[in-house]
Amino acid sequence: MTKREVEPRQFRPGRAADAERRPGMGDLPAAAIVERVDELLEVTYRSRDLGNVDDVLSEAVYILLSLKTREAVYQRMFAALRARFPRWTDLEQATQSELSELLKPGGLHTQRAAYLKGLLARVREDNVARGVNTTNARCGGDLTLEYLRSLPDADVETFLRSLPGVGTKTARCVMSYALDRSQFGVDTHVARIFARLGLVEPQGAKPDHDAFQAMVPERMRKRLHINLIHHGRVICGKESPMCKECVLVSFCAHGQQQLADDDQRPRALDLFAGAGGLGYGFRKAGWRIALAVERDRDAAQTYRANHPGTPVIEADITKLSAPELLKHWPDLQEAHAVLAGPPCQGYSAAGSRDPDAPSNLLYKHVARLAKGLGARLVVLENVPGIHRVNGIGFADRILRSLGRGRSVARYELLASDFGVSQKRRRIIFLARRKDLGAAPTAPPATHASKNGTELPRTPRLKSLLKGELEVPAGTDADRLVLRDGTEIPNASTMAHSDRVIEKIRSIESGKGPISYRRLEGDIARTLVAGHRALPVHPWLHRAISVREAARIQGFPDSYVFCGSRANQPLQVANAVPPPLATALADHLLQFIGDEPATEAARAASTDRDPHRRQ
């Protein structure tokens, strides 16, 4: 990376600074990108404590020590100072050489010692000028800056910047952490990441702090600053950024350029990507999702959060062209597969069943893009209702559309045959370029719903839902913390009224309206999110939580769903069950006609965890 690429940039209002607009990225205004970045970093790092303190003077010293020093080192230096000098007046009386010796582990110790001595001298001067009695027990018999809490922001910042070694960044960090003011400090991590995301333009050595701060809404300034520091330390380092592990790569043109380097895994384009169930299964089988396309903002965020290193664009595929995609993602040329799960509402028994719904024709754009990219395989998934909608045979139309230049086959798969606790039937269209051979066969079952076979038995709902998730209705648990400290996301349950709970209590297993159908205790029917609510728990008198639904679908507990609680059930219910997707992806490796890529996929599925969380 060149120096120019990591220099701070000045705020460019309105849009990201990508000169060549990338589909689904360049059209997002800067404010929308900042909002998405904040959400993704929060679900990844959870504003994890950086060791800051509430006392104003202590926080000023703490941040002063952190400059150009690793976290563990400056935390040790601060602890050593407080152990050696319990009061700041004690440190004030220490010699500079004594301080310098204590600060040696962090480097720049002579300069830091001078700054500390000067800072405390300036604080004493201000204490005296304000008539603060530093011997008074009310202030701990020590120097203090607690009176800054009553001053307006402008006065606080002006004073803090008058202290030796304290610039705008340090002053605003002190105000944010110790005074809980809506300030946004711009350190090297913040400047570097915003520059790489194209949110700011080159301007020289020092960032424009006011411009950065104006870009970030007050409600997210503190947590975004904390999470950007974590991200800069863990993933987006100065010298060797780990772009393949980055949840922000959707917004980073530089990061996207690094993704294909020396990656021999088979490549797939994931259309109508949703929350990522199909893509997750393919990644787990050793594929690389080179690009995902999802129009819904919340589902796109869920995909980004759980698929680090995969760019996700928020776009309408009817407006995308193969040349446009190849211009920005050239490794999509002859992609090993195009994956697609178009909206099913027009086909589904639980949907409108309207043969004239525009969404019913989206398969044409799947075929168009696959042809333009020269994709080797096409995988198109949908509901059994696609066979015929009010007399119109859409399945036959899809076969003809995908069959131009391809060998194509249609299969009906049952999710419970692949370890998913659902009697969920899905139609899978598998197409293969004719020059590569016949259409792929159907994947063999990996599980059995009953005993008596050599295959492992599909898990029962009781085994999935028993235990830590058995919480009452109205439990607020976006992160359910277990006794061992493990956190399970999306475990909140609906706050039903007493009337609704009584209604639910009377519903027998497998019965009830679509909004309140009680799940069987063995293997569930297909999960649907009627009126944005999930089915009723097999034995508790409430709707199942998003996390319980995700377990039934086969998602790992670490898979986090973003967006509003009203939107999350739709994301889960609409997803392809990951175990089914994994079995399909593993089976398709033998049809891609690329032995090195196949070997790379096998190694990746064995050696890599595609869902590693930060």
C-alpha cells in the first residue's frame, strides 16, 4: 500500500469517493455508508472496553500514554503510574527522570515524562485560578478536572487543548469517554479506515476533525470510535490489512482488489442473496462467494456481518449487466456458479400466487447474467409452487430459459434429508454449460428422518430448542449471555399480551392459523414468518425467537441477524437452510470442470472456518 492510499482525506459530502461508481455502492450517500459501517462494527466488536476511565484527569493521562503505543503497553504504564503514585499530586512532585524510567516500555519516554509534568503543572494552575482546594477531601485531596463536567463543550475542548501534549483528538476522546459528550476523535485508525472506505479525500498529514465529526451522527460517535479502533487493530492494519476477513469490504474498493489474490477456491456469484443461507453453505463447502447481490438493506447487512471478505451490493439485478459486473469484479468471468433464490411470494402457497407478479420473471435475469459471465453452473432455488401458478407452468419456463446453451435438470429436495429439522421441500434447478457435459445430478441425502439406516438421524426440535433458549415471552435478549460468558444473538422473544398467550395456550401441536401455528415436537413444517411473526414454540406458549428459528434452519448460534426485530423473522424464514446448501455445494464440486479449484475447495472446507467471528 502506498503512502497516498493511507493518508487521511477530507470529508467529501454526499457520496463515497469511488471515482468509478460501483453498482450498489457508489449510489449510497456517505451518511448511509457510515450508518452501515457503524452497525457492522457494533455487531462484530460490541463496543468492547478499551480500558478508559471515568475520572477526567485520569482519562487525559491515559489517552496521552496511548499515543503511538500498543494497548497492552500503555495500559501497563498507566497501571504502574497509579501504583507508584496513588495521587496526581504525588506524580507532580516526582522528578522527570523518575517518570521517564517508568515510561520506558512505551518508547518516547523522555517526551511523555515532559508532557505529564507540564500537564499536571497546567492543571494545578487552573485549579488555583478556579479556587479549587486540592487538599479538600471532596476532591480526594488531589488535583482534579471534574469541574469540567459543568462547562459547555467549546470551553472544555479549549481548555483541554491548552494542556501539553493534548491535541484535538485527545481532547475529544477525553470528552467522549470521561464526560460522555457527543465528540468523535480522529486517531490514525479512524483516519485510515475512512480513507480506505472512500469517505474522505487526501488532504495532507493532519485530518480535519470537524469534518469527520460532522459526518457521524451524535448517537453513534462514541461506539463507532471504539469499534473503529478495534477494527484497525485486528483487521484494517496500516501495512497488511486482512481484507479477506473484513466485514466492511463491501464499501472498500482497495479491499475488493485484494480478495482474489492467490485464491484458488471455486468462485460463485450469489444473487438474491438474502441473509446468506445459500452462500454460507457454499462457503462452508470450500467455495468463495466473489460477490453477493441483495436489494434489502437489512438482509444485505446480515450477509456482510456473517461473510467477512465477501462484497455485498444493494442492487436490483434487473438493472445490472454482466459487463458492468466484470468491470469491477473481473474474477466473475467464467464463474464456477451463479446462485439464485428469487423471491417466492408469487409462487408460494403462503404468498399471493399472482401469475402476473413481476418477481415471477426474475429468473430471466439470472439466465441473462449467467450467460454474460460465462458461468459454468447455475443453481436456482424456489418453492414447489413454482411448478404451476393458476395454470401457468413457471418451472417449465425456467427450464427453457436456463437451457439455452446449458444442460439443465430439476430436482425436489427435502431439507430433513440433509440434517434440517423441517419438512421443507424446495425445487432446485441445476444447469451446466453444455461444453462441460450433462446437467449435475441431485445431491445424495446426508441424514434420515427415521432410525434404521446407515445415515445419521436428523436432529429433533426438542434437542434444538431445549435448554438455554427456553425463556419466557417478552424476554429482551439481543445478546443472551450464558453462565460461561458465551453470547447468543437474536434470542429476544415477542412480548405477547395476556390475551394472545391464552390463545396460544389452546393451540395443539401442528395446528393453528399461519400466524400462530404450533410447531410439532419432532420435525417442523416449513418455517414461515406470517405477519412478520414466527410459529409458536412446541411446548412454550409464545412464538419462537429468531435464534430458535435459525437453529431449526441449521444456522450456527454465532450467525447474527441485523436490522429491526420485525425484519429478522423474514430473513430467517426466507433463507435456504445452510446444511442443505452445504450438501449441494459439496456435491457440485465434481461438476465444475476445474480440478485445482476442486482441490482448493476441499482443503478450504477442511482447514478454514468460513464463519470466524472477531
